[in-house]
Amino acid sequence: MRRPGVHGELIANFMERPSIRSTITFAFRSWIERGANYLEMPRAEFMAAAGLFALMIAFKLVNIVRYRFDSDESQHMHVIWAWARGFVQYRDIFDNHMPLFQIIFAPIFGLVGDRPTILYWMRFILLPMYFVAAWCTYRVGARLFSRRVAAWAVLLAGFYPTYHLTSFEFRTDNLWAPVWLMCVVVLISGSMNRRRMLIAGLLLGFCFAISMKSMLLLLAIVAAGFIAMRLVGREQVIQSWSQLLRCGAIFLGAAALVPVLIMIFFALNGIWRDFRYCVFTHNFLPHVDANHPPWMIMIFPIVFPFIVYFASLIACATPDRALAFRRSFVFLLCGFYFTALYSFWTLITRQDFLPYHPLAFVFGSAAVLAISESELLLSRLSPRLRQMPWPACVVVVLFFATLLMRPFWVNGAKAETELLRDVLKLTKPEDYVFDCKGETIFRQRCFRPILEPVAIERIERNLMVDVAAQRCVETRTCLAAPAGGRTSWSARLFVARNYLPVKGWVRVVGGYLKESRAQSGTLEFESVIPASYDIVAREGIVRGILDGQAYSGARFLDPGKHFFMPTTPVSGALAFVWAHAIDLHYSPFTFVRPKSHEKWPIGLETTW
């Protein structure tokens, strides 16, 4: 028999329990409170920061698949492909970078394989290093100022156009910069001791194994360390000069370990001369950039003293001497790197600033927060405007600036993917291709040097022999992809005269027929690459008499002049085209100029 009142008690107990919706709401509010307290922010500011962080990640993911691929990405990917196929960097293929990045990613590429979307894959695989850089930025900001400053530094750097659009590309710099930031985090995380110097030195050594631009980072550490020590007093940093010398020796020895081991490896395998030329000799070319006039060398001696002066102000304004050293040290790192880069680096690129921006935005974030909370500004604002999260407003402005510079609804990455798809379709693994820096990725390049500003300048100064045309003939290169037009003048003319555009950036060997002066009523053409050719019109293959023999389809032609008399009515121009391309329905008469981020190469226009 059921006890009286039990049913009513159950209903009452159930009604007293909080609803699922209220529980979720309470948990959400509790999460906001904990996050706001941890980051030392008001609730509204924390919610704005959290929303912007989610937007930053989403914006990053969208741009990974929509932002155009830089030629450096293809160059690195081509070297990685070569390692995975048994070639050796420097000996078998040309590359002007240190090899650690390519060696690390070669096994990963082996798992992914040859596919047109390979650059998307590699961007996503490298993406965790972006979050490593963001974490390091946060750690530096928290160590120098506060967690609030650190959080906004991550967001300001993340939405800054140059940093945002460069930090997700598949390039050596996006492994180099996070490792450098880890080195900085280690250096400022505590007092100077042998263990800390060993770890920081090893991290800097890995930077050297990725890029020789790390020499500038090493000089920045040495200069910033000594100047900051003078500003706050040596005894505040190190106990004695002997301890400083021991720690410095450990740091420099650890920094040299990894690059020296790499050099020994290549020397023992008989590749030292190739390694030395590609990494050192080739890159050291003065006055390579017309945008870097000689007067820019005066930037460092003029501007850096002001950097030191501001660092002294920062040190004087910080009562804690250890904190004063850390702040002035990182500030001097930024100032030294920035001014030395503009003064002494003759070929400045946007990726050179990847190690600089995160550290600079730590101070930028502190400045934005200080200004937004200054009495001078707040006294002129209405009570409602005073409550606004002004750092969030700055981040939103940066977001729209980035969006306007590179709208994500324009698919700039499609052109490179289509190029790779066409290359894989048109060529076999043993075929050679002509490109500028390795844009075709999965095929051997007929011309060894990479055609970028340094190599082109060397050719123009007669420091390098331009044998691109000769190599195209020797290797029977039937496909050229001069994406972006970074070629020497002679190579550009050779490609324009002997290759026809058939799709996007793809050009295949061939040309147009013209009236013969030697034989009346006959058309003539000259081939330079021995291959099988079809003679086609817009309507398709044309029949006729080729070199005195009946022609009705593909025929192998040796280099030289050939004569053709059509036996079927044709209208418009005739072209002789690589037969394999015609078989796969690639034709110069159906060519559509690519809608790419770069202009069609000058001198490669189709004028027929």
C-alpha cells in the first residue's frame, strides 16, 4: 500500500531543483566571472575579448583556405618534396634557406602525398605554431605588465594586417618566429643561470637551423642585454662578471650547437661547397633591392639612441629593478631588431617582421590601456563612453583594415591549386618543368637557381650564367609555369616565343604558324623542343602536308624549321602544340587569362 503524501513530496522536491537552463546560465556566468578575474578585466571587456579571440581564430581559418599562396610556400614545399623523393637539398636542388624546416616536414609530406591541395594541408599542419607564438606573446605580456595587457597584445597582433596575413603561410618564418619567441620567454622567466642560458641558447640554435636571419636576433639579444644591464645596474641582474661570462659562454655554445651539427652533416656527405654557396654566398649580395637606398644605413645610428633613451625612461618608471630590466630588455630587443633590419638588411620582406610584431604589440597593448584609462581622456568622455572597452575598439578597427586589404570572399588560393592539378595531369614524375621558384612543386625544375630578386640581380650583374633556355632544350621541358613573371629577360623571351598559354599559368611547348617566305602558299614554324606535336586550329586538329608527308595527327618533330600546307579549309590562326596537352583537351584557343593576385608577366602576352 503506497504511503500517503509520497507523490506530492516527489513533485515538490522536483520543483525545488533548478532548471537545466538556469544551471547552464549560472555556469556560463561563473565562467565569465572566473575568466574576467583571471585576466584582471571587467566582465564586459572580458566578453568582448573572448568574442574577438573566437573571431580571430575563425578569420584565421577562413584566410588559410582563401588567401593567395606566396611563392615562398611553393618553394619550401618543392624542397620538402625533393627530400621525400630521395633528393638532397643544395646538391640536387637549389635552395637558399637553412634545412631544418624542410627536413622536419618531409616525413609529414610523405604521409600526405602528391595532391593539388598540398599547400592547404601544410598550412593547417603548421597552424599550431601560430598558437605557440600567441601563447609566447601572452607570456611575455604577463611577465612584463599584466594578464590584461597580455590578452590584448595577442588580439592586437592577431588582427594586425601584416602579421595576420603572414603568420598562417607555410613558410620557414612561421616556425622560426615562434621558436624565437620561446627563447625570449625563457630569457625573461627568471634570473640568469646556466640552465636558463642553456635552454635559451638551444632554442636560438634551432632558429639558426631554420634561418640565418637569426644572426640579427643574436645581435639584438647581446646588445639589449648589455644596455639593459647598464640601465638598471649589473648587480640587479647578475652577481659577478665571472658568472656573466660563464652564462654567456653557455648561451653562445648552445646556440652554435645545432647549426654546427647541420654543417658537419653536409660536410661529411660531400655537400659543403653547395651548402656554403646556397646559404651564404648566394644570399650575400649588396644593393640587391632598389627600395633600399644607401641612406637607409643611417637609420640605425640615428634612431637607436632614441630607443635607448626611451628604454631608460621605462627602467626609471619601474620601481622593481628586476621588472625594469625585463621591460627595458624586451623594448631594446624590438628597437634593435627594427632599426637594424631597415639599416643593414638589403632585401626586406613582410615576413622579416614576424619575430618583431608580437613583442612590439605587448608595448602597444600597454600603451592603449594606459591611454584609455588616463584621466585626461576619461574627463572628456561621457559616462557611457567611459565604460566602453577601448582596446576592443582598436582591435575591431584592425580587423576591418585587414578585411579591406584582403577580402576573404575573393579566393586567391585557387590559382595555385589549379596549377598543381594541371601539372599533375599533364606531366609524369620523370618530366622536367620550367618555373620560377618551384611553383609546380611535384616535378624537377630544368633550371637550377630559383628566380627571385637575388638570382635575377646576379644574372644582370653577370655573376650568374643564365642557361634557362639551354636547359629547357636539354631536358625536353614541355611545360612552363612562369607564375608571376619573376624571370630573367632572356628566359622570358624564350618562354614567350616557344610556349603557348593553355590554362591559367600553364604554358606548353608550341607556337603559331606563319606564312613562309621560302615556299609560296605554305605555312612555316620552328620548334626548339624535340617532342610530339599536333597542328590545330580553333576547330580542332588540321590535316595537311607536313614536311612533304601527309599529316593527320600527332608527329614527333626534331628541333628546326618545318613547313605545313593545310589540305582542309581553316579559318583563323594555326598552332603547333604539344600533342599530349591536346589529347587532354588543353588548347591555346580556349585559354583564359588567370584572375590571379599578380599581373600577367610582362613580355609573355599572347599577341596573335
